[in-house]
Amino acid sequence: MTKADKTSNVGNSLPAPRAADALPFLFDDLDGFQARIAGRQIALFLDFDGTLTAIAERPELAKMSEEMRTAVRRAAARFQVSIISGRDRPDVEALVDLDNLIYAGSHGFDISHPHDHGQGAPYRETIQNIGEELYGALSSIDGVVIERKKLSVAVHYRLVAEKNVGKVNAVVEEITKKYPDIGLIAGKKVFEILPPVDWDKGKAVLWLLDRFGDNGDEVLPIYIGDDVTDEAAFKALSGKGIGIFVCGDDGRRETRADLKVRDVAEVGRLLALLAED
Ligand SMILES: [Mg+2]
């Protein structure tokens, strides 16, 4: 067991992940959900792509609707809202474009908080070098989109022809192999290269909760996300908060979320509901 597993494990027996198909839909038992949050001070954590916007063909085409922006703004007027994204922090800040939120970019490695946790910072140059190498090796393959971020690199292959996906795979593997312990995770049609540090979206959420002065009971953390990387946050909040999986048609995935919503529209509906509660 890694240190990561131990520190994010609340209590001794963490419930096993279950198939998303077996997860209840939040809106099927809205009364039950409202009873769970009644009288609690919420700390809301939101993923961006696939949660606040539909996933775009290319990351630069993602756009949040005005309705969603209004819903997030209203929620943030009532309680602390944090955006936890794989994107570069300035990028997700510009896309959400609201002032009174906390933004965590590069999967929580880069947080807009006066007390920077400093995780990953010593690897900034290494990450940049890997980004350049990947760019050099992959830019000739049609459809590859490489995001070089402050503390992570993303290689998107959503637009790559099926016959070339294996090649992308092989190049990513070959290059990252040269850097011992570097983090490599596979998301939805994307590879993410991360600093070799025991840190993820779940750690970032727990770190922020600490900064909010959470002593266990007062604050109710709610995390909404759709991607594999959000599982770290669902796990971190297991038994402590409420994880909500934006499932789309991803019913067979294993998840540690508590509840699910169907899509981005239902996330908007949920935010509106939380804001008026
Ligand atoms: Mg997402």
C-alpha cells in the first residue's frame, strides 16, 4: 500500500468502488440528498471539463455557458467553491472567469491560494522538458493536441485516427520511461504526465479543506466530477463528504462516488438547487 492510500483513507475500512451503473441517481431521491445537506456548511469542489462544460473536441474549444456561469456564481455567493481541473490554472481561470473562487490547475498541483503547498514545484523544469520532447515526437501525428502546463503535460488523442493511437501510446511510454517515477495517468482520450510526487485531486481537496479550517464535522465537502482523475477526490471524501459522478454513458466504470448525475445539464440543475438552499 502506498502512502497515498493510507493518508486519504478515512477510517479503517474504505468502501470498495462499485460499478457506476449501481450508483443511485441524485435526482431520483432528491429529498434524501437534501436531508443529507440540510443545515451543513457546504464546501463545493468542481471539476471543469465534462462537468461544467461538455468535453470539446479540442481543449481550447471548451466554453462554459452563461447559465452555468450564473449558477456557479450564485453558489459561490453562498459557500466556498473551488475548481479542481487538469488544465493549466490560468487557462481554467480564464474559462470560468469568476473572481471569488479557488482555482486548482494541473490536477491540484497549482492552487490559487496564498499558502502554496509547493507540491511538484521542484519538477517544473523536468515537466517542461518532457513537454518539449513529447511535442517534438508527436506533433507530426495528425490530431494530437499537447497542452504544456505549469506542472503537468497533457497529450490529447481524441482527434487522432484509430490506426495512429498505438503510435501515440508507444511514444508517450518511451519518453516518460526515461524519467524515473514520473507520474503517467490515462484519462478520457488523454495522457497526463505529472510530477513524481504523491499528490492528486484528492490530496488537493483535503489540503484545501484543512485551509478552510475543517475539523471534521462542520464542513460538508461535495465534489462533482466525471473523469478518472476525479476518483482520487471521491476516494479522499469517502465517508467524509459526498462524491457526485457525472456519468454520461460511462456506466461500467468503477467509482467511489456516492451518487451520480447524468450530464452537464444536471450539474447546472444541482448547482442552482444548492445556491437557493
Ligand atoms: Mg472532467
